[in-house]
Amino acid sequence: MVFALPFLPVLGNHDYYDLPRLHSLFAPLIQPLQRLFNQPLQRSIGRYGSFQGDAFAQAFLDYSKDLTPAALGQHLDRHYTAQTDTGRCLHYRPGEFTRLPNRYYSFRYGGIDFFALDSNTLNAPSPLPKDQYGESYRRMLQAHRRAIAADFAQVANEAARLHKTIPAEAERLDDLSSKLEQLAEVQHDIDQQLAAQSFENVDVEQLVWLKERLIASWQNPQVRGRILFFHHPPYVSESTKWHQGQTLAVRQHLRWVFDGVAAAVGDCCDRGIVDLVLSGHAHCFEYLRTLETGHADSNLNWIVCGGSGLSLRRQRREGAELDEVFPLSEQPYRQRRLVAKSQMFVGLRGHLGERHRPYSFLRIDVQAGSKPQFVVRPYISERYHRAWQDYELDAVVL
């Protein structure tokens, strides 16, 4: 697979799962039964899953494991011709050779260092604290899990009574299918939080790699900026994501990296460890700014570009301000602190027949200068009353 233009992806959660063999055996049988009984619910997953990222690896990575030693040497001499401070590296050539060196990687363009991460290996929820707060939170999760299961059954029963061949009911089915997808996602996250027993699933090697690369980037006078991109957002106000265990896990691990970089380079990074953090996963567009978090991820720009997802989602009922619980010196007393604020949110709005679905993508222009300035332009294609309208939002200058 070779692209005429640069195409530099990172793995998302749908690139990282397997399905049981029984699923692959029964999946072909389900579709005829759905047509026979006019079953409206559709599965948005492939027959086999993604083979734990192997499908992504075969499509995008420099998948050289089957090369003989002699062929491997020729391959390295042909494609690993770019030079870095630490030696040769893969030369990415649009139109000729566009494989990536790893599931996480870095590159420099226009004096800006880009760091691409695989956040799927950094988002395992941490074990719940073994104190009064942890036990209270566990009971809350269990109660929430029961409520979600009841909601799932109610939505599924309503969907089973509708017919996709009737236009008015078909739109309602779309809404219900999206709701079932959200509920299943919340259920899965709660189950992961309740089952978490250790920190063994954390990809420490990747975190150390990122910390070392960021430190080297700050020590290089030729670099004028740094951009980080990965799938799972550490900060987001979309309704299903802020309270998820994986959101907190990615945020904690990123703080560990940023704190280590700040300790190593000191005043060099007084403008922020990175200039911009890009992510997806949440089904919306959002621009956020962190406040004083108590860590080196304070006062940074965060953009969530997930508004092209299958089903758009709303902003959380609590609104744009994001807070989190911080422990105090005397347990079990804890305090809440405002850590981030959403500056712009574009997602599902309205109810029933008055729903607006503003799907989006972004263009980001980088201005010249010793410190890069970013001009972010959201483009919208909105579906309302079965009609589409395209428009552009005002640019945001970061």
C-alpha cells in the first residue's frame, strides 16, 4: 500500500481487537436471518476483528519479519537511508515507499517534531484504591453497571419493534443503534475498571521512548515546536468519555512523561512540553485548554478530531468545565480541582426529529516563526431533517 501523499496513522481501538472463532462461523448466518425477520440491528464490526492490530501492521508498517537475512540487509540499505542523531532510519517517500517503522514513531517536518503513539497499550485502567474512596467508587460503578444493563435491554426492545424499511422508523433505528453502541462501550469500560488488578499491561517501553525523544527534541536548537498525536483523548467533555477508566489511564501516563521531561530540561519548556496534542476516539470535534493541573500538562492545547465517527455524541451534561478528584494528605478526604475547560465543542445536539448531526474534519495550518502558531479550521457537513448543509466554522488560532 503506497500513498501519493503522506498518510501517517496511529492505531485506534477498532484496530486492536479479536473476535471469538464462533463469531466468524455464525456471522455469515446472521445476515439472512436478519433479512428474513426484518431485524433492524446491524453489527458495525468485521467478521474476524482486527487480529490485535495485525491487520493495521500488514497495511501500514514495515512488515519485514518474513525477509531472509540477506534480503533484510538489502531492504535496510534501500529504505533506511535517512539520517538521525542516533543513526539511520526509515525514509518515508510518498508515492514510492510509505511504510511506517513501528506502531509508534516520530518524524520531523518544517522544524517541528511529531510524535505518534499507540494509546491502546497505555489505556488499561489502574486498580481501584484500597481505601474508603476506592470501595465507594466500586459500589458506584457496580450500580451504574446495573443501570446500564437495564437501559440496554429497554433500547433493544424498542428497536426490535421498528422497521428499517419505513423512513420515519429508520431514522429512529439509527438513533437506537447509536445508543446501544454507547451503552456497550460504557459497560465494557466499567468491567475493565472493576477487573483491574495490576499495572502489568502498561506499555512502559513506549512511555520511556516518548520521554527520551521529547528530552532530545528540547535539547535540539533546530526544533521549533512539538506535536503529539494518538487515539484516546486524555481530556474530553464528550458524554461517554470523561469518566472512562481509559481516559484517566492515558492522562496519568502522559503526565508521568511530561513531568519527567520538565524535570530534565527545566526552564527550556516554560511554554509547554508540547505545542499541540491531537487525538480522536470521542465522536465529536473539541478544542480544550488545560488549566493548572499540578503537572507538566498544564496550560496546553488539546484537540479531539473525532467528528467523522459513525454516530455523533453530545457534550456531557455538566458542560465544558472538567474537574477531577485529587487526594489530600489525610485519607479518605479528597478535593475536586478544575483541570481543563472546553473552548469549542461540535457534536450531536437537539432531540428526536430536531437532531442536528454536524460531522466534521479539520485543517491545521502552521505559521512560520521560532514558536509555531497553529490556525485550526473545522469544516462541517451537517445532517438535519434528512438534508445536508456544508459550512466552515471560524478559525481558532493557537
